Amino acid sequence: MDTTMEVLTTRRGRREAHRQWPDEVKAQIVSESLRPGVTVNEVAERHGLKANHLSSWRTLARQGKLVLPAPEDAVEFAAMVIDTPAPEPPTAKQSSRAEIVVGPVTIRLEEGASAARIATIARALAATT
């Protein structure tokens, strides 16, 4: 069974005990609080700290005044292969034949019929109806 020993000192004129945390322990607690999905409050509570105390240690670490231990999990990198996209296959040309429907009659114009041709047929249909 593991045993833990804490050293509490009292200051003169104060009733409260004052804990002294070695830098190695501070660094370990800070690195624990930086793990994904962990909150400062959870870690602080687990170690008997106030959250703002742990936050001040985190600030020291960001400023480089508290050296953090190497991460327990080895950082791994994955190879990334960038491939040029394959050209899109040519699509079959869709025919764009104009249709004019008047009642039961449907007139299909040849592909690429000119606007003048369509207008002539539309005028002829309008004159007969």
C-alpha cells in the first residue's frame, strides 16, 4: 500500500496550515489538469487544492516558470499522403431539344435550333390558335 506524507507548516499569527508544494509535484498536477476532458476543478479537488491556486500554477507553466514533465503518452504521428484527385469521367452530352406543346400537339425542334427558328414556329402556332 502506498503512503503519502504531507508537510504542513504554520505561520506565526495565523491559525491556518500552509502547504509547501515542491515544483515537481506542482508540475505533475498541472500536467494532469492539461489532459483533454479534465477540468481544473476536478484535478484541484482530487489534490486538496483550490481551483484558483492550480490556475496560478498553470499560468506559471505557460510563462515557462514551471517546467512540466514529458507527457506519459508517446506522441505519435501518422503519415499523410496527398493524392491529386482523379479527373472526372466525361459525362454523356445531354441533348437540349426544345419542345413546344400546344394541347395534344407536341413539336420537337432539332438540337441547336436557332432563336429565330423557335420564334417563327411560336408565331405560326399563335396565329392558328
